[in-house]
Amino acid sequence: MDALEIARWQFGITTVYHFMMVPLTIGLGLVVAVMQTVWYRTGNPAYLRMTKFWGKLFLINFIMGVATGIVQEFQFGMAWSEYSRFVGDVFGAPLALEALLAFFVESTFLGLWIFGWKQLKKGIHLACLWIAVVGSFFSAYFIIVANSWMQHPVGVTMIDGRPVMTDAWAVFTNNTALVAVPHTLFGALAVAGGFLLGIAWYHLWRRRRDGIDTVGADGKVIAGEAAIPGRDRTDYTVWIKSLRIGAVVAMISFAGTALTGDLQGKLMFEQQPMKMAAAEAACHDGTGFSVLSVGNVGSRNCDDIVALIEVPGILSYLAKGDFTTEVKGVNSLIEQYKADYGTHVPDNPIYGDRAGQEVEYVPVMEVTYWGFRAMIGFGGLAALAALVALWLTRKGTVPESRWLMRLAVFGILAPFGANAAGWIFTEMGRQPFVVAPNPDLNGIDQVFMFTAAAVSPGVSAGEILTSLIVLTLIYAVLLVVEVKLLVKYVRGGVASAMPELVHAPVDENEDATPRDGGPDKPGTSDDVLAFAY
Amino acid sequence: MELLPTIWFIAIAVLWTGYLFLEGFDLGVGMLMKIFARNNTERRVLLNTIGPVWDGNEVWLLTAGGATFAAFPFWYASLFSALYLPLLLVLVALIFRAVAFEYRGKVDTDRWRNTWDWAIAAGSFLAAFGVGAALGLTTTGLPLDANGDRDGGPFAWFSWYAVLGGLAVAGFALLHALAFLALKTDGDVRHRARRWFVRLLPVLLLPMAGWAIGVQVLSGEAWTLVVLGVAVVAAAVAWAQARKGNEGRAFLAIGVFLVGGSASIFGAVFPVVLPSTIDPAFNLTIANASSSDYTLGLMSIVACVGLPLVIAYQAWTYWVFRRRVSAAHIPEAHSFLPAVAAKALIRKD
């Protein structure tokens, strides 16, 4: 493998990994903020417990997003210096603004929230969390503005072979970004929904299995109490409410991703027709959506692919909103792309060994075809499971089945899979371009960049391989640690996040007590921080 | 003279200085976890002094990096790609350090805590050293060709300024952390930190002074020399104030030292942002490395609104958590029964 291939693997691995933590941060942050708001307004102790418990898991996950996020900003310059030089004038700004206007807000106000349970007034403390959550939304917006410019460059003119920003409004209101942002946010909420549902299901199941909750003759739950800190009737309320919130969030967010995804499909049909065709492994022009295509879809050779089951009209609907528009297949698009962007890679040293070679305009269809289906499949599955879960728990608790419980817990992974598949699809579907051409701009000044030209010329394959191995190993170890800690705190239940339940039961309607602190030493209460470390 | 690129050169110098000022002490506190703190309670005192703020401090690094990308893409691309392996080390250090803060207290065993304490201490040192090395090199030069790419192998970036810059930032961070701990803690930790501060100040500031003087020799001007002189005086003031027990003034004076040292270095390098050691014709300057005036103008407007806001709410955070932390405040570690493992205790109604 050469430097380019290794750098691409590295970007893919580190980005997909980073985007495991990010959607959970965004989605769970919003959910926890809503929970704390309900507690603030009603004083219902169940909601304080929910805030603390889900907030703890949120933080365990949040830190991983922070740690892996720094890699993202650095590796543009480290591994993709030619890309950074080419796009810097327009791409750097959203990145800088993300740090200045979003990361600062997120990190500072989250610090206030973590340590300020005692120090701040209740309302201000709650506001800090909301500000951090809104910060995470802004962060998503800015980074998607940057990404969308790579999918659909706007607001620039070419000067000396580089795109120079001339219309910031166009860049920051790129229609590609305006539909991708809600799509991503709904995707993040779907992750949080599944997370709540699976974990709450587990706890309700344990309560039944341990004989705390029983089921009456009419099938309705009878919530009980155990003489263990935190396993009282309020605990039951925590889990059943969490489960229902999770299920509803999962269903709403699936509907949201479907609606926004539909808009994205229609834009993609105009902006990146090859990606659309590759999503379908559609070789010939047509209207049908492939339910199952077989053959060697990864070969990029259309003659190998046979669509076994096809629903006529659906592809046209996805692309254009009617049932008759012919959607161009890969074969006719190749000719169009060759005419517009050249048949060969320019004979320029920045392309290394690839200089002068023929351009492969078709993305790896195995990835685009199955990535597209995995995204929709996992997303739909999670929403369906949420609906079934609501039905199964209509009488107040979960069935005794261990297998159903396991299904609910492993179901947590489905929305993660949908998120990852969606990003892999959209990023690999853009190849061979790192900046995809905007078909509305014509002539010699077209703004596009081949991925092959983007990698750092001065960096050796060995260096990038080193970082690929080092980062992958560290990420793998940290994933084990994170999951281990999440499992530990999940099994611990609410008491793991609320020491006051264990050490000194207090009236939860009174002021909040420190997160990790035991009972305060006399004379020091209200003077100290809420110690989190 | 180009106005907007000059403004952005100053802005980036300010961001780096802000980063060194703020994360300086939390990197230093991280290093002190292993060489200063005597037991777990003291370690938790140290951690809780920076707990609410370290993540916000680290964003200064991301903002400095992002602003360099946006304002001087050629500087960003050349510096980051030329220093590939050192920056990888910085990333690894920052990853471990961040995760360690959050995870250290989550399992109640000595082995677990000790592992993460090492991650914090080593991560903090390597991050400080690596950032310092990068800054040392961007102010003194890298072997860059006409395209701005590194000429030579993975270690062709090496010069003694990398070591000097690395030691400078690590040393400053340690000293700054001692001043910070003297200001933010009470009891034994406070007094020991002050003693260490007075004793170690000359040694810990020497590398930064050496780096600053080196840059003056390479490209200094009269005014940068004066500023450097002010910095040295500030260091002496810090020492005297700490001896007298004025912890707040010592902390401020050491901050003045940093601002002065940093201004003298960046000022001396200006208008070059990254010299080439191969041929001065390949130097990256504010003119040939910057973004368009349109982009810089846009960023200026946003920064004028955004940066004061950031400074305001971060300052508020320090105000909220202004009280000193001491060992007496640290509660016992919280161990909990896995709720689901205690079946024997179940009572039925």
C-alpha cells in the first residue's frame, strides 16, 4: 500500500470511531438536559435520578469524543497537507469557528455542570447543561458545513488554481449542509433512543428476575422495593420512564432521518449523480430500486451485476419525487464524467505513481450499495424494535425472557451501525474526489480535487503506517476500557451515579448533593466543589 | 504591510499564548501528579483544582490549530505534515491524558489509579514537550522545499531548537502549575508548592529564556529585546513575590513573563511564520501563507465577537470555582454495590 491508501484507511478508521462517541454525546446530552428540566420544574425525584444516571454514562462517553476529536483536526494538516493547502481558504473557517464558537462553549459549560451541582443555583446549573448541548449542535453544524463543501463546493471562485471564498453566506447555507445537519442530529438522537431503551430494559428485567417487581393477575406490573440502596419504587419509575422515552425518541428520530434522508437523496441525484447510481449498483438508466442485486458488485464492472428483485419507480421517487424519471446508471455517467473532468489523472508530480493513469470514476459499489442498505436497514430495525418494545411493555414492565433482554441490549448497536454505514456510504460514494465537482459550475475553473492529489507529499508511507497502527491499537484498547466502564456503571444502577443513595439517604426534593462526594464534613458544606475526580 | 494577515498573525500568537497560559498550569499539574503529590488524597486535590477547567483550556489548542488552518493554510499544512511523528506523539499524549482524568476514579483499585496517574503525568509532559518542540521549530525553521514540504526523512525536522522549545514549555508548565497550586490549594500542598516554586524558578525558566534569546539572535529587533527584558524582570518579580507569600501576585507575574516571552519570540519572527532552513526564498510568510482578505475579514468579525465572549465565560468559570481546595475537603472514594448483584438483600412486600 502506498501513502495515499494508508492515509485513507487512517482517516476512515479514526473518523468512524470518533463518530461512535459523537452521536451518543449529542443525543444523550439533549435527553439528559430534558430530564433535568423536568426535575427542575416538577421536583420529581425519579427525574433527578435519571439525570444523574444517564449523565454519568454521558460523561464516560463524552471524554472519548473529546480525546479522539483532536486527532481529526490535526490529521488534515499531518496526512493531507495538499488538501489543506487547496481548500484552506474556505474549509479552515468552519473548523476554526467550530472550535471558537462551539467547542469552547461545550467544554466550559460542561465543566460547570459536572462540578457545579452545589456551587451554582439550580436554574443556572441547568442552563449550563443546555448551553453545552446547544454547543454540541453548533459543533455538528460547523463540521457538516465543512464536509458539505467537500460534497458540493459553493461560494468560491478559482484564483491561481485554488478555490477562494467569495460568498460566505453560500458556504454556510449550502443546501447540502442544511439537510445533512438535521439528518445527522436525528441520527444522533436515534443512538440515544436505542441506548436508553436497551439499558432500561435490562434493569426492568433484572428487577423482575430478582423478584422485586411482580406481575398481577391482570398482567399489570406491581412495583416492589428491595432493601438495597436505590432499588426502591422510584427506581422502577426511573427505568420504565427511561424505556418509554428511549422508544419514543428512537421512533421520532427514525422518522426524522427518513424525511431528511429523502431530501438528501434528491440533492444527491442533482449534485453527485454517480453516488446515487453507485448506491443502487445501477449500471443502466432506469427507474427501479434494487431490493437485491447479486454478482460481484465490488468489481466496478457493471456486466457482473444482476438485479434480482427490483421495484420499478422507486428509484425515480428517491431521486426526483415521481415514478417515471429515468435515473442515469453508472455506464452513462462514466462517459459524462470523463467528458467533464478528464479521462486521465493530470501528469503532475503531486499525483505520484498515479500521474497520467486513467481515472476510475465509479466508487467501490460493494461499499456504496451495502452501505446505503445497512444505513436504512439498521435505522428501520431500531425504530421497529422500539415500537415492539412499547407494545411489549404496555402493562408496565418487560417480559421475563432472557433472550428478549439480550436482544434489547445488543439492539443498542443498531443505530450506531446505521450512523457508521451512512458516513461510510457518503464519503466513499464521493470517490475518486475528495472535493466533489459541483455540476452547476462549468468550464476550466471547476472546483474539484482528486483524493489522489490530497495526501501530504513530504510524509512517507512508513510514517502514516506508524500512526495508523498506533492510533488503531490505542483506540481498540480505549474502546474496551470505555465499554467496561459503561457496563460497570450500568450494572451499578442509579446508585453508581448517586453516592448519596448509598451513604446518606437524603430528601431528593432538597438541594442536590455532590456527585462523587459522601456526606459533607461539618462546616464545609456549600463551600467546596462537587468533586468529580 | 498587509493589514489582515498581520492582525491574524497577532491573533494566532495570542491564541498560542492563551493556550500556554491556561493549559500551561493544567499540563504542569498533570506532571506533578507523580513527582509532587505524596498520596492519593493529594493527587485528588491536584486533579480537582483543574477538574472544572482543563477541558476548556485544551480548546485553546484546537482553536490555535483551527485558526492557523483558516488564516494561514500553508503554514498549517507545512508545519503539521513536516512534524508528523512528533505531533502523533502529542495526540497520543493528549488522548491518554484526557481519558485518564475522567476514568481514574471510576474503579477503586490502586493498580487502576496508578495506571491512569502515569497516563496523566507522562501524557502531560509529552504534550507540553511536543507542543513546545513544534513552536520552537516554527520560530527557528524546518527543512522545507519550494512547495513547503519537508525535505528528508521522518526525522529531518530535528534541530536543538526542538529540544529547547520542548523543555521551555514543559519547564514553564511545571512552574506555572506550582504557582497555580499555591494559589488554589490550602494546607501542606499549598506551602510545598510555594517552596518548590521559589526553589525551582531559575531552572524551569532557563530553557524558555534560552529559546527567546536564540530567536532574538536569529531575527530579533530592538523592541522585541525590550519586551524580553520586561519578561525577565517579571520572572524576578514572581520569585520575590512568592518568597513573600503573595501567591496571587506571583501567579500574575509569571503570566507576564509568558506574555512577554511569547511576544518577543513571535515578534522577532514576524513577518515570517515558518522559515525554511534550506533556502530563505522558501520561507513561509504572512504574505504567501495566508488566506484571502475576504476569509480573514470574515474570521476577524467572528473573532471580535467570539473571543471576548470566550474569555468572559471562562473567567466566570474560574470565579465560580475560586475557592481553595485542600486535602480536608476530599471525600472518601465512592464504592458501590452493583445493584443487580445483591439479590440476597431483597425484601418482598
